[in-house]
Amino acid sequence: MNQKDSNEKTNLNIASDPALTAEGGGLSQETQKIEKEYERKLLMVKHKEKVARYIKIVGWSVLGLLLVIAFIIIALKVVDIFKVEEEVDNSVVIEEDLPPEDFTIETKKITLLQPIKGETNYDILVQLKNNNAEWGVSRLKYKILLLDKFDKVVGEKERISFILPGEEKSLIEVGVKTDRVVDKAELEVDLQEIQKLKQNIDLNIQVEKSSYSVSNNKGIVEGTLFNDSPFTFDRVNVGVVLYDKAGNVVGLNYTNFGPFVTKTRRSFIAQWPETIFANVEKIYIEPSVNVFQTSSFINIYGTGQVLEY
């Protein structure tokens, strides 16, 4: 046997030896484990680097957000400082637009009626006058006090109204009941909101006709109004005062209606629960619109116009 044959035989024996084959396989698995452990640790290192970067990004973002918030707070405080200074300056500028110090509403007359003799049920007429041609009262709070002969208050009526610049206005209250006989009436007025109109307005609501009659023992006033203004009104209040031949007030009432379209006519009726036991010689009709409220003006199919304040 030569040397070559001996080597081939040796190699063949080694390849066919199970123990050697198993040992070689064991070395291969160990190597794989080491490689996997290395890859796992490498992956952890990479994740730690990413987490660190994310933490840095979040930290800088939070810091930037805090700086922005701080800047906004400082800016708002600066704006408030300038705003206060501007308000102080404006108060001086608009001082000339304040109402006159002696502005007041004159109470011309208070009339107390007892429609049915022997009953403590009263109607009251208060006639006011605003002598100022520019300033009016958009919120006029008033209280009517009813006093007995000992000047003790036995009844009262409180409401909110208004009065226009240069207007003579009637405040009408009906059916105020008391427990005792009333000797006189007094008025308390609180001018809560005084306002100047940029645009003078003439309501120009004309009373075309009015009449008084009795039906089923009840007094009735019927009338017709014409809206000759360029405005369409959402609501119109109508006061009614009846006078006898001597000029004494013998009846009070009021009603309202709406809308009242520009250049149109509207009829109205005011009815009493009883007959007026006097000869009615004159009927006074007082239409009224609160022009201080923008809701009083409406546009219908393009008609009418809005008042500027």
C-alpha cells in the first residue's frame, strides 16, 4: 500500500466517525449562539442610541414650547399695559361726547284717575319732557308711587321705558290696584343709560283718524295710522288719552302692533273694561318706537332702512 492510498483511507475513516461528526456540529452551534448574542447586544446599543436621540428631541421641543409660552405671556402683558394707557387717553378724547352735567328729564304733570268711583283701582298718566335735542335715555327706569292722605305708600308700579331727544312722552299705567284709597301719585326716575343719536329721526307716524264709541257698555277707541317714514318698524306702541270739553283727562289706555311697513296704513283698537262716564271731546294718540333698539327696525322685501347710532 502506497502513501496515497493510506491518506485516502484515513480521510474516509474520519468522515465516517460519528463522534467526530457530532463534535464538529457542536462547535458550529456554539458559534451561532455567540453570533446571535452579539447581534442582540448590537441591536440594544442601536436602540439606546435612538432613544437618546428621541429624548434630546423631546427635551428641546419642550424647552422651545416653554419659551414660546413665556414669550406670549410677556407679549400679552405688554399689550395690556398699552391698552390701559390707550383707554386712559381715549377717556380724555371722548369727554366732549359725555351728556351735559345738568341733563335731566322734566316731569311736567302726573294725573291720577279713578275709573270706577268707590273702587281702589287707578289709572295714571305721567307726562315727561326731554329738553335736550341730542341726548336721550335708552334705559329709563321709573317707579310710580301711590300715596294715601297720610303720605303712606299704598301701591306702586315699576317699569323700564325710554325717551328720545327733544321728545314729550306719556307714561300710561292702567288698572293699578290698592288696598286703600289713593290721594296722590309721585314719580321716581332713574336715568340708567343716556345715549346720543348720531342721526336725528322723525318717526313721522301720522294719525289719520280716530274715534270713540261705546259697545256692550265698554269704551272703544279705533284709529288708523300711516307710516310716512322711510323705516319699517318691528313694533309700535300706541298711547291713548281721552279729554273732556274742559281739557281734563277722562280716560287712559294703550296698545301695540307690528310690523309697520314703510308707506303703509295700520288700524288699531284700544278697549276699556267699562264705559267712560264723561263726554269725550278730544282723543290724543301717541305712537312711539324705541329707536335705541336696532331690533325695532326691519327690512321687508327690500323696503325700509336701518338707523345709524
